[in-house]
Amino acid sequence: MDVFGVMIGLVLLFGIATLVLAVVGTVKAAKAVAAKVEKHEANARRAVETATLKAKTYTKVGPPAQIASVRLKLRTSLDGTRQVLEGGLAQDGQLGESLALLTRLDAHAAELDGELRVLEREPDTARVAAKLPELRERAERITHAAETMRWAAQDRMHRFADDELSRLSQECESEAGALRHWDTGAGSGSASGAASGTAAASAAASAAASGGGSAGVGGAAGAAGSSGGGAGSSGGGAVRAGLTDGKGRPSAEDLLGLADPLTKLAQRLRKPSTGPSAGPSAS
């Protein structure tokens, strides 16, 4: 009875733990989905606002068009700077500080954008004309600060790319020099092998002239064979598959699953014929 109660308790504990894990996983999944939906909603709303501002710059005249142009320029500059900094953050961690500064700058830009929206709905044209230069000057300061960071980040990434390319070019030149040195060594080796083969052949010819004809011919043949074998060993090497030479990669027949049917068809076509021409070859 006690063992049965312990088993029931363990089953209940396992069920409770499973339920808790399921609830925690559901809550985390719901939060992740909500964050993703909120992000997409913010991006969509921002895209609609940008399109609306672009339309206002072409359809409105006077102060409304000027206000829309200021808001659009401010938004475009901050978005471009953020894309550059976030894109280079994975390769350069120092851009994180610039991204934090851009976040603070974006807060000021949001306040200014709110003031511009209020001014856009202002019916008093005199007040609009009085406030617009000041707001435009603030927008230019924010835009200049964002553009300065964006250009500095672009120059920094360009400099790093140039340095990496310079190091890579030096390594390629060193490798090319090593390859040329290897070619020179192989050439000298083959030349020395040819010279030794020539010396052996001349020695065999002199031996044949002195009276050992058959032995000299055999020695010459052996020397020629050894020199040929040396050349073959020095020149031979394993052929490695490359990226663009097509070697070592599956063919189109293999990818489409037609390799086996085509092989069987080729074997059927290559069956030995039973005509009169097959007899002598078989014998």
C-alpha cells in the first residue's frame, strides 16, 4: 500500500511539473509572438507614415509641405544611421556606443517630430511662420549629428576592409612566391634527373662499344626506365576537386534520380554481339 501511494505521488508530481513547464513555455511563446507582432506593427506604421510624408511633400504647398519635408529628412537620416550601425555591430563592437548615442538622439527626434505634427495642424499661419525656422534648425542639428556618426561608421568599416584586403593580398603574394619556388625546385630536379639519365645512357653506349653490346643496351633501357619513373613520380599528384571545375559533385542524373536507369540502359546497349566479328575477339 505504501509503495502504491509513493507511485501515485510521483505520478502527480510529474504531472504537475509537466503542467508548469507547459504553462511557462506557452507564456514565453506568447510573449515572443507579441513582441514580433509589435515589431512588425511598428515597422508597418512607420512605413505608412514615411509614405504619407513623401506624398505631402508633393501634394502640399507652403508651410505644410515644408514641415513634411523636415519630418521626412529627419526620419530618413535617423533610419539610415541606425541601419549602418546595426549592420556593422556584429563585426565591430565599438559601434554599440554609437548606437546608444543614436538612441538618445532618436528620443530628441521623436519630441521634435511631435512638435512638428502639432505645428502642422496649427491654423494660425503667423505662428507657423514664426516657429518653423527654430524647429528646422533643431532638425538640422539632429540630422547633422546622425549623419556624422553614419559617415564615421562607414569610413571605419571601409578602413577595416582595406586593411583586411591588404593583409590578404600580402598572403596571396607570399603563397604565389612559394609556388614559384616549388616550380623552380621541381624544374631543377627534373633537369638533374634528365642529366643523370643522359650520363647513364652515354655510359651504356660506351660499354656497348667496348664489347658488352647486349648488356649495354639493357643498362641503357634500365637507365631510361628509371629516369622515366623518376619523372613520373615527381610530376604525378592527386587531383583535388575544386569549387568550379565540377569534380567531386553530383551530376544532374544523380540529383534527378536517373543514374541507375541510365546505367542499366547503357549496360543493355553494350551487350556483346553474337555476329561473326565476335568470334575472333573471343578466341
